[in-house]
Amino acid sequence: MIRPIRAIAHYLPQFHPIPENNKWWGTGFTEWTNVGKAKPLFRGHYQPRVPSDLGYYDLRLPEAREAQADMAREYGIEGFCYWHYWFGNGKQLLEGVFNSVLKSKKPDFPFCLAWANDSWSGVWHGVQGTLMEQTYPGVQDYEQHFHTLLEAFQDPRYILIDGKPLVFIFQPLAIPDPAMFIDIWQNMAVKNGLKGLHFVAHSAYPPEIQDVLNKGYDSVNILRLFALQQMKRSFLKKLPVKLGLKLKNVYDYAEAARYFSGEEDRKENVFPSLIPNWDHSPRTGNKRLILHNSTPELFRTHVRSVFDSVLHKSPGHRIVFIKSWNEWAEGNYIEPDLKYGKQYLEVFKEELLRKH
């Protein structure tokens, strides 16, 4: 019997061309473009990363989306949390994949939405400048945004917490008045026959948790990865010396994983993250974070620790977020690759099945 863990995997839709990316990066650009041209930066650096079972898929194809859902279901993942891009005044990007899932009713696999309320910057691909600015025009835009998503919230596949659709907010404190935004959406949800919404705020820094909750969010997803640079710098300095490099942002996965979890994860309204791996170099070279020497067995230790931290919670709140299902150009994915195949998924499922 599978342990009562609700594992939700973040899902990136940027595996198909869109006009904006064609304009910014060249015709045919997708997430695979950076993945395919990645090169190792030092001896033993695992690059490039090549997908195996699912291949270099195009998410415009329903067969690709069905295969992903079938695999996720087989290994015990509850559903996908699709990144959703709304920049204000009705401007969206990459909405086509999720809209196809919604309209076609396939795959028949649970989902929720994560508002990636952040400007798109060229720095993620090694250039300067803002490509698409995140704006917050006000009440009318919040109402338009809600109505755009209402069909999704009402879909029987939508993931619920306490009977309410889960809405994930990437930058919870960037919204000018979060309490007003949340209040507007909660009222609109009730008026449209829902019990309300459950707002999950993303945070990289444990000290932010209470501040975020005070703004009206129901719970917090904590991802300590980016806090590593502030929390502990000793092994940050050691590893590049061992490699004969001057890279500032290379961490040993086994060392870094010691800081992935904390006492906060045990709180009823804090949902921890699972990090199989991380390597941002396909996008930005050595300018962003690299976790070196991740293995399935090291991931097992991390998974076990995170699972143990949530088992005492009420059943509906035993939630963990996997970062991520398929963010290949950031090196955080749990889909099979040529080096490890399905081993990360297998480890994950084994830990779900492990006896108390």
C-alpha cells in the first residue's frame, strides 16, 4: 500500500515553439535548445543530459502528455503543477499546453496551477534585459485573471486541499497587496460555487514563512536551495578547489542536501520540496547554481527525510512538491535520462511503499 504522501510535481510547458521565443532566441526555440547545446564545465560534470524513455518530446502532441502522465501515475505522483504565466492586462505565455489538457480532458491525471508571477529576463539565457515584464494592473486584472482560470478550477481533475483548488504563487510578496488579491479571488471562488481556494506561497527562505502567512496565504512551499548561499558557504568554497576551478556556485549534492530540510517542514501548513538534482548551466554557464554528483541513492536519503517530516500531519496536508518533473535546462527533473534511466522515479516509489 502506498504511503499517504501527496507528491505534486512542478511541470514546465516550454517544450514547444511560441512566437515570442522565436523572436527572442531564433525560430524553433524550445527548452530542448539549451539542453542540447550544454557542455561540461569541468571534469566529471554531468552534461549534456539526454532524455531516454520519453525522448525529446513536443508538448503540442497529446501522445507526449499522455506518456508523461502514465509514467508519473505509475511511480506514485499525485499530479502535475503546471507553470502558468500571466503578466497582466490579459497577457499570457505558454498557455497552449495546459489549455489543450483542459479542453481535451486528457490526460485524465490530476493537475493544479502555479502562477509564475515573475518577469522574464534574458539573464536566464545569458543575456541582459527584460523580455516580458510582470505587472499588477489592479482589481480589474485580478478579476479577468480569475475568470480565465475558472474552468480549470471547476475541472474534476483539479487538485484540492481541504476541498479547495490549490493555487500556487511563485512570488507571493511581489504582489502589491497580497491580502486584497487573495480576498478578491476567494470571494469570486465562492460566488462561482467553489468552497474557496487554497493559496500555497513559494518561499526560498524559512524566515519568510510567517510573514507570508500573515499576508493571507494558507500554506507555504519551502525550497531552501537558493538559501544555501546565505546559510552555509564552507563547502561552496571547498568544492571548486577540489575540481581545480574558480566556479562560485558549485555545490556537492550530498553536502547541499543536508540543508534541503528543516524543522519548519513539520508544520501543518508548510509543504517541503524534493530536489532530485539541479544544474542551471545549460542556460547560464557557470553563472548559476550547480549541484554536482547527485545520484539516485543520495536522492533516496533526501526523500526519506522529507517523507518522515510530513507523515504526522493530517492526511490531506501530507504534501510535498517535486522540483521538478521536467525542468531539463535547469537540471531539475525526475523524468528518465540516459545515465540513470528511471532510477530516480524508482527510488521515489520505493520510499512511498516503504513500511513505517
